[in-house]
Amino acid sequence: MVKAIIDISEEANRVLNIIKAKYNLQNKSQAINHMTHEYKLELLEPELKPEFIKQMKEIENEKTIRIRNFTSRYNL
């Protein structure tokens, strides 16, 4: 576990207190951990998620098809 001393704004402090109360957390460290976990799930780019890497590897192993004329095949 990493220990850090941080300076946060009053607004950030209020938000941490709300998260702490809403999720019945014991301290602000747990609130920060909860926030970072939610951020990771919702906002990180998909290529950073293990599910995305697995999906891309599966697609990579699929059989390819040859298309002689892309325009006619897809009616463009």
C-alpha cells in the first residue's frame, strides 16, 4: 500500500465525504480507492481493459476472407 499526503480543494473534500457516507466507507482513503476503481471501469480507454485485449486476440485468430471487389460485395 502506498501512503500519500495530498492537498485537495474544499469541494473535493465534500465529494469524498459524500462518497464515504454513500458507500459506508471508513475513511477517505477508501473513498479515493472507490473513485479510482469506478473511473477505471467507466472512463479508461477500451484498449487498456483486459477484456478488449482478449477480444482482439480472438478476432486476430479468426479465418480471413478474400474480397475481390469491395464495392460490389457491400453494394456501395
